[in-house]
Amino acid sequence: MYGFINTCLKSLVVEKYGEETWEKLRLQAGVQDSFLTFEVYKDEITMQLVDKACKILGVPADMVLREFGEYFFEFCKRSGYDHMLRTLGGNLYEFIENLDALHSYLSLSYQEMNAPSFRVEKNEDGSMHLHYYSDRRGLCHIVPGIISAAALDFFNIELSMEIVNQTEEEERTGKKEHIVFLVTQNPVFSYKERNEFSSSSQYVADSAKQIENQQNKEDLEKGKNTVRDSESSVCPVKKSHWKTIRGMITLGRGKLLRGFDPVYPKSLWIDTKTFCNGLPFHMVFDKELRVKQAGVSIQKIVPGLQTMGIFLDHYFSIVHPEVPFTISSIQKFINSQFVFQTRREMMPESWKQRPMLELRGQMIWMESLQCMLYLCSPLLRTLHELEERQMHIADIAPHDVTRDLILLNQQRLAEMELSNQLERKKEELRILSKHLEEEKKKTEALLYAMLPQHVANQLKEGKRVEAGEFKECTILFSDVVTFTNICAQCEPIQIVLMLNSMYLRFDRLTTVHDVYKVETIGDAYMVVGGVPVPVSTHAERVANFALGMIIAAKDVQNPVSGNPIQIRVGIHTGPVLAGVVGEKMPRYCLFGDTVNIASRMESHGVPSKIHLSSSAYQCLKYKNFEMTERGEIEVKGKGKMHTYFLIRNKAATENEIMGRPMKDLDSGRESAQSIQEGRPETIQTTQTQPEKDQTPAIAMKYIDGPTDEQNSLKRRNQAKIADLTEDVSHITIPTLDVDSLSKDAHYLNFEQELTGEDDNITPLLQSGASHFHLCVCIKSEAP
């Protein structure tokens, strides 16, 4: 089939079911995305598409094919065949009868087209029998879709078509599927038309018809009287029949009679020689296929025809329609165009090296002579075909339109070739555009991995990126313990492989917790939360990221000892200034004392521990994290600092922190990411399951709230609460009915604040000491 068919099928799926359905359909069928209109494709491609469409859409094949038939008719109209289809016939019978002629014309463009054949028969009750012949089996349900759509559009007729017979017939070229449809038709009226038809319009139409008939009678009578008067007054000479008709037409205001009866001469006014010269490619043969007469040009090409009485099927074979060469088969397809081809073995020696001549024409049965007349012309499409057969334009009769067809089609083929080239270029550009889009996405992904997205977009647009101040963010540094010793004892490639394995795991965690990777220098890894997009949960994100780093590092092997590597992690929270530095290799860098302190937390940390500054501790204090106090330590360049260690997240599982799919065992919410030493079973488990990091990263959910000043106010209020709750043993607790507790809004709201669910505690602090002290006692589980 030509690409036009497959393109129509694609258009149907995309238009009615969406681009995604077509993509799924073509992948399952294993076909390309687009098809060239004039390119020939295997029938199996179309069959595969239809078969997969039935499975994907869950629709029977006959419904899919019928819908395709209806859409194919509309697709042909949109493709420029509208006027051609409309002019096939004035009614449905003529339309179907000339479908073969349409296919014959289209074969000039689609020269390898293997079109089906149609034959129609009228029945006495007004119905029709449509005979459908095709080499392809299983596609007959397309026919009702096409014919019904054409009948409704062109003739305002609604059809019902059912299969009454289905056989396989052995034809000259092999087996053909022969389907007989019973076609019944009913006129279709719109609602408005039905109302008009049932009311005054019928009366108006009948009146107009009566007036027209009366006027025709008066005009005809007046014409007869005028002719009679002129005959009697001028001369008694009898006028000819044609003059009488001409006078009636003139006097009848140019209106012809409704009925038409042709007039034939008593004898044929043409001699045999003129007939054979004027129709140089005609042939007459009887029921036994004996040649009785032939035109002069066909005699010149096939000299055997000069011997009258030879059998026609000895010298010719029927190319179209593909029926046996018998008079009965020809009579069945009497309204079809017949294509004959000369037999090579019967041609003269000079013709045996040339392509065989094909004749195309019409069969006319002459009942009085019991003979068949074949009025034909050479089937030549281009000047090249004419030259191949060593023929000339002069060999074709001047009245034969084959002359014009050859010359016009030569130009049309040149235009089609240009159209094909443009279509191929268009397809190449589409593929290149698709590849370019894919490469653009890769480039953008690489760029966004190096710079924040909004910064990268500004740089692409040629804009200058201004430095931004962030009042609060959380910075993390990490490095590998004894990295210098490892480098001294290993090959460089081993170091590269170790760092790459570690950084791939860390990079995956940045996606899970949505933190920004600033840079890596050697074994140092730096990330920040709350930059470049401010979020209130920056400390929680970085803390969970750090816990994930400790777990992920246990899957990376030390190339020297073969044991899991150990890392130090340091975290600090504070303000920074961030901006793009450089032009050749721009980097998004952070500046400020917060960066230095975070680096000091890492360098003064402990292997496999997460070292927190005091400000980071305050941010995480009420966020369900377990932390221990390290105490005061001497920090280089900063003096004494009070620091802490982060142990675990009490409210998150290891799978959540690592961005892995949740398991049933996680429902207990027991944390498995403790980083305490002395847990060899955890190390062993993670070493035997390295494929966990290959799973898609599942982002951990964070609920961000107000930032900056609101967070600062909140922390100050939390600090006040902490001071008040440090020692509650001296507070006198008044007796209180427990039932009244649930009725007091102040108690309930404050209880929510202590569990971290209410951000606004200012009204509660101002609500009264008795309420405040009572709630503290309740949360402290006091009597």
C-alpha cells in the first residue's frame, strides 16, 4: 500500500484518540512514525497497525475498519480529491460504477497501486448488489464506511450495507476475495426539511410544477401552430425532422422536452476503411473470441490481427479487471475499463526486446451482431514509455486524448517528483528537529546541573545575573577520612572510580531532598539548602541529606582496605551572599562567614558523624531529629564553639531518606538510619544490595511555611518556651476538670504548637499564665 493509506490511519488515531495513543500503537506495531505519500510500503505494516489498534482500543476489527473507511473518505476530500469524487456520478449507482475508472486514473500517479475492483447491480426493489473484489483479505469492512460516507455527503442518502455472500474465487492472478453487499438506501431529511415538506412547501412545489407543465404545453402548442402556419403560407415543401425540432426549441424559449429519444440513420454513413483508419486501435470479436475486425494501428503493431478469425486471447491477456478471458466474464464487468496487454511470444521479433504494449478502453456489446466492440487507446503515461516502444505521437489518432495525456502527465510527473523531494526533505527536517530537541534537552540538563535553572536561563538570554543576599540558609561540607593516605597507596583510576561511585550516590540524594549542589573539590562535597530558592525547611532538607550521605557512603569501598569508606560531615546555618562568578566557566558560588564556619564544622568533625553548629542545632531542635551535645570545642579561627552531633530522624524511615520505594515494614515508622557505631549488620546489608541506588529517586515531602522574619520570630518564641519548660517542678498545678480541657481553645491550640503543627504562638503567649503553665504540665506528662 502507498504511504497515503498509512498517513490517513495515523491522522485518524491522532485526531480521535491523541498523539500518545498513536505513539503507543506504532511502537507495538514496530513501524516508523511517518510515511511518504507516494512511497510503497508492505501490506503487513497496515495490517499490523489495524490489529494493534483493535487491541489497544478494545474495539472489534470490523468497527475499526468501518470507522477508518468513513475517515478515509473525508481524508481524501481534504487531500484535494473532493471535486474528482463529486464528478464521478449524478447518483449513487453511477458513483460506484465509476470507481474503477477513478482507480485507473489514479494509477497514473500511483503506478504500483493494487486497487480493489467494484461492480454494482440494480434490483427491482431499488436496492443494489455491490460486488467487491480484492487481493487483500479482511479489509472488506472498509467499503461500507467509504460508500456510506460518500452517499450521505454527496447524495444525502443514508445507507445500510450487509454482507450477503463471501467467497474466494480463483482468478487469473490467483485467489481473490469476492464480497457481495446488499445496499439499501433511504433519503435523509433534516428537521427543517421535514416540516417544510409536510406543510406549505409541498403545495408550492406542486403549484409551480403545474404552472411549468401548463407553460410547456402552451409553448409547444404555439410552436406547432406557428410551424403549421408557416408551412401553409410559404410553400408546401415538407420540412426535415431536425428543422421542426429546431423551430420548436426556438419558439419554446429554449426549453427541451423532458423525454429524449435518439434518432438513428437507416444505414451507417461511414465506409469500412474510414472506420478502421479513424479508430486505429479498435477490435471486434465474437463469443468465441474470434477477431472479426481491427483498427489499422493495432494491425501494424500486432500483424497477426490481419488474419481474420484468429483468437483474441492468443495475442492479448487481460490486465484489468483481473478476470478470465471469456465473454461471460467480460460482460459481468462491461462498465469497467479493460486493459489488454500484448503477449510477448506472439509479437514480431522487433518488439520482443521492448516493453509490451498495453491498451485501455471500453467494451460495448452489440446484441444484433452478437459481438463485442473494444474501443481502446494505447496506455502510455510518459514520453519515456512512448520512446521505449519506439512509437510516436503521430501513431495516435488526433482525436484521441492520449496525446494530451502523455504531454500533460509528463509535466505532472515532474511536479510530483518535486513534491516527493519536498516531502522527503520535510521528513528529514522533522527528524533532525526531533533530534535537535533531544540534544537541546540534554544540553539544558547539563547546564542546569552546573547552574541554577533561573540563573542559567538569564545567562542564555544574555542578561547579567545580580548577586543575591539570603538571610538564612544551611550549608553542608563533607570529605573522605584519610583521603590523602588512600591517594598515596592507590592508582589514580581507583581514586576516580571511588569518588565517582560516591558522588553518584550523593547526587541522587540532592534530587530526593531538593538541595543545591554547589561544587566538589577533590573529596570535598558541598551542598546548600535554601539557595537559590528560599525555603523554610532548608535545615531539615540538609539534615536528611547528611543522614543519607552516611548511609550511602557505606556502599562505597575503600580501594586500600576493601572496607566501606568513612566520611565527615559538617553543617552550619546562617546568612550568605550568592552569585555567578566568571564568564568562561561561570560558577554559582556562596560567600560569607557562614561558608567558613560550615567548613570548620566538617574539618573538626568525627568520622561517620554529622557535626552541627549551634545555629543548625536551633533550627533542628523541634523537628523530630535526635541530636546529642558535643560541648565546647576549639575551632580554628573562631575560638570556642558549642557544637552538637546529629544522630537520626525520628519521624522518617531509611527508605524515605534514601528516596527508595516504601515497604510494608516501613509502616512502623521505626528509623533505620542511626549512625551509631557498632552496627555491622547494617553495613553488610547495604554492601550486598548495591542495586538499591539504581532505583528512581523518590522525592521526600517537605511542608514549607513562612521564611525570614517569621521564622526568626518563631525561633525566639520557641526559645522562650524552652526557658519556661526547663524546670517545671516548682510550678503549682491547680486542680482542673479534664473534661474542660477539650472545651478550651487555648489549650488545644497550644498543644498543637508544642507538636509543631501550629506556627502562630504569639496569641497563646498573651493568653494568660494559668493556661500556659497547665499546657506545659500536660506536655511534660506531669500529674
